[in-house]
Amino acid sequence: MGPSGKDLKDMVVSQLGESLREISGLPEYNGICKKVYGDLIRRVKLLSPLFEELRDGDEELELDVLKGLELLKIALDSAAEFLRSVSRGSKLFQASKLEKLVLEFHHMTEDIEAALSKLPIDKLGISDEVREQTELVHAQFKRAKERVGSADAELGKDLVMLEEEKDPDPAILRRVSEKLHLRSINDLKKESLAIHELVISIDGGDPGDVFGKLSSVLKKLKDYVQSENPEVETSQDEKSTTIKHRSPVIPDDFRCPISLELMRDPVIVSTGQTYERSCIQKWLDAGHKTCPKTQQALQHTALTPNYVLKSLISLWCENNGVELPRKQGNCRSKKPGSSISDCDRATIDALLLKLVNGSPEQKRSAAGELRLLAKRNSDNRICIAEAGAIPFLVELLSSNDTRTQEHAVTALLNLSINDSNKRTIVDLRAIPAIVEVLKNGSMEARENAAATLFSLSVIDENKVAIGVAGAIPALISLLCEGTPRGKKDAATAIFNLSIYQGNKARALRAGIVSPLMGFLKDTGGGMVDEALAILAILATHHEGKVAIGQAEPMAVLLEFIKTGSPRNRENAAAVLWSLCSTDFEQLKLAREHGAEEALKEVSENGTDRAKRKAGSILELFQRFDGPSSPL
């Protein structure tokens, strides 16, 4: 028997009360959006009498009322999460994204107003006094919805000046300091920690770019504050806070686009891009024929030393007291016992202590730090593993704290780049825990769990274990529901896992063909390449041929054979060959759709594999073509 109407009401009202308490308990915020932040919290607090009266009432509520309250809860939960991120966030970063931040506050107001509009207040059974106050709050949200705040144009210009000017005007520093309430060393210390947390959370691209800009402005503000208050001494702790991010930040042009590490032996490929020699060589040795950064086809695979950049890197290292790396370990296996700086060792050991014995907050912070360190270079990945952090990170995969779980799975993703660490992670039976994150984690955690499973599946025996653990259906869910990045992570993992025959069957039985066909029809969705590659590998399985054939793919496949990229023509031809080689009806259908002309063109101008597939299909046409066997 399901819950009664009274039970449902009590549950929803209790959850609303929790949301209200969370928003009411948020700290004061002194950033650039102080007024709208405070106004939103104040308006939400005014709903307290409504929730209290509903909680104390004994009558059941009708279904449409419960639905209205549920919509309000969803809106308040979103607002609580957003307000919490604002209160903890970097003021400098928020100021640099001010228009977006103002728009987010407006969206939160719109969502709460919309939820209040759909709440049938006449059916709530509340007193006239509480009803009047609720209607008043709704009217306030309506008026606020009609007003869209504007960004501070002067502040935006001031921030640009602070980024670009080596010695900015003190008047600009004063304005920024006042507007963002960064007036003391303690304020700046908190801002430094907020920037650090921001950098930890960045997964797309190199976090050094964001950190470099923000830390540069922060340093100028700190110098200004100290010059205005010379009696204020910077404590040793404060000094360590501002430098513990391992400044100086490596210039972007000095980092290899593959490893994101400082280049030791930079070389130029045919597209003009520069890479660390060992990294691009490994890319080429794996059979790739494209530039990793631009995805352009390489005209040749010759590598030309970039002597000018190498000299600039050496000069930068000398001027900044940085030792030029002896070995670019991120792109080659590195043996245990390799040298690593004492500073990093000490940092990793300290983080491990927090990971083992710290409070939940300390564990979350330590996992985030390790996540960033593991992303930075191969030496850190080896040292973190040797320090014994992997078992504790695996344990944190089951954390109830969303951010802790995200940090843990992403740290394991970064650590798994090292082949030895792959084995350690699997030996600790982490695969089921990673699959659980893939199923039930936040979107960020699910995406990084998918990427981790792909990384682990590079070792063939792990493909079986990952499939058995139930990863395939969860990856297909992410393929359908994820962000663009999440869909690509899921597709990459599915493709690699499907090399194993048993996983092909799992994917087919989980219904993968339908979303893949959807991607082929949505050519602007950015998933065509992945969908065709997966279909080509699934079509080699008997169940795959049947499922793909039932999806009526002929017209779509032939369109890609006629007009697709060389790689897509190749994969479309491979799928068509698999269908036609064992099914006369599919061969007949291909003929009816005019496949011969397109296949003849591919057999002459396609890739080697495409030529073979097209030629084989044309031979089938000839075999069944004749007076006695008209197609």
C-alpha cells in the first residue's frame, strides 16, 4: 500500500521547511550582487508562516496542491544551491562574469514566481493572515521578475585594466577593492581560497589560464591593501595561502596541449601546432592521422624541432627558478622511485592525512586538491599512488556529499592515466563503485565516471569486468541524457567496451541502436562520428545486424556514404556491408535506394577500408544480378 495523502503532505511540507531553513541559514554575502542576494533570501524567508501553518494542519491536501508544493520545493532547492555557490565563490570571478550572474539571479526569481503562480492558494486551508502574506510575497516576486538588473560597466572595465596593466591606477584598485569588499588581508585570504576551489572544479581545458588571470589581479589588490595599511603584517600562513598554488603559472604557450605540462622538447607538426615530442609521438604511434588540438588531417607525420620556443622555455625557467623537466612522464610510463620535488611530496603526504583522519569537509577539500595535483603531471600521479591515496579515494566514491564524490571520481580518472594506477584501482574492486557513481551521481560525477571507465577499459581484461558490473546500460543513459561532453565520454567508453563481444550484446539488449540512429538523423548534434563508429562495431554481432536492420537505416547510411567525411563514409559502408552480407532483403533494399553509384565512388576514392567494404557490396550486387535473379 502506498503512502496516504496525509503522509505525502507531511513529507512535502517537511522538505519545504528544510529548503527554507537552508536558505535562511546562508551567510551574509558582500560581493558585487549583495543586494539581489539579500533580497532573494529575504523574500523566501517570508514564506515561513505558510510552511509552518501547513505543517501544523491536519487536513489532507488535494493532488494538484501537492504538485504545486513540489514545484515550489524544486525551485527553492535550485535557489539554495545557487545562493550557496555564490556565497562561497570567488568575488573576482563573479565580477568577471557579472552579466551571467545577474541573469542567473533573475532566472531563480522567475522559477519561484512561476511555482507560486501554480500553487492553488484557495485549497491550502490556511488562515486569512497567512494567505495575505503569501499573496504579498508572490506580488514581490512578480515585481522582481519584471526588473532585470544591469551589470556594472565601470567594474568590468576596471577588471580588464587590472588584468592588462602592470602598474594599474590606484583609483582603479580602490574602486574594485571597495565594490567587491576586498579591503583587508583576511578578505583577500578568503578570496584566494575561493579561487583555489574554483580552479579545482575546472575540468575543461587548462585551469592555469583562469587561475593566472585571477591571481594576477588578486596580487595587485593585495599590494594595494598593504600599501594603504602598512601596519598590517602578512602572516606566514597568509603568505603560504597565496603561494601554495605553485606559482609562477606556466604560460599556456609553454604547455603541451596533450599533457598540459611544461614542454622539454617541443616539436611542430604539419598543421603548425607545437607539442612535446614524446606525447605527439605516442599519439602518432597509436595510429592517429590528425592533429590532436585542431582535428585537422596531418599532411605528413614529420616532427620539426621548435628551437625558438625551446629557448624561450629555457629562459623562462631560468628567470623563474623552475627546473626544466628531465622527462615528459605524462606520455610515457614512469617507473616507481622517480624523482619528485620535496614540496609536492610534503603536500601530498599532508593531504593524505586529511583524507584518512580529517573531517568530512577536510576530506572533500583533500580529494579536490589531489584531483588537481593528479591532473597536473605524471610525477604527481605516481607520488599520490605511492603515498597510498587510491584506496581512500575509492572509499569516497560512496560519499553522500555530492562534491566529495565528484572530487574522488575525477581524482581517480586523472590517476588512471598511469597504467600502473589502472591496475591498482581495479585490484581495489573500484569498478562497481565507479559504475554506481555513473548511475546515481551528479551529472559531473557521471561524466567523469564514464571517462574513468574508458581509461580503465584500455586494459582488455577490464572490459569484461566493466561490462559485468552493469556499466553498459548506465553509459547508454548518459549517452541519451548527458551534456555534450557527457555524451561523448559515454560514446567513447561504449565504443571501447564493445570491442569485447559480450559487451556488444549487452549494449544491444539495453537498446542502444535507437539513440544512435537518432544521432545520425540530428546532424547538428555533434554525435554523428561517434554514432557511426559504434554502429560499425555493433553490426559485426548477429543481434546487432538484426537490431540495426529493424531501425530502417538504409536512407541515412547511404546519405553518409554519399556526402559524409572520409571516416564516416568508411563506417557507414562497414555497417552496410554487415547488413547486406547475410541478408538478401537488405541487399535488395540497398539497390532500391540507389546504393550502387555511391558505392562505386567510394570504391575509387574512399579510405582503404571503405574501398574494401564498398567493393565487397558491389560484388554481392553482381552475384545476385542477372535475368534469373532480378533485384
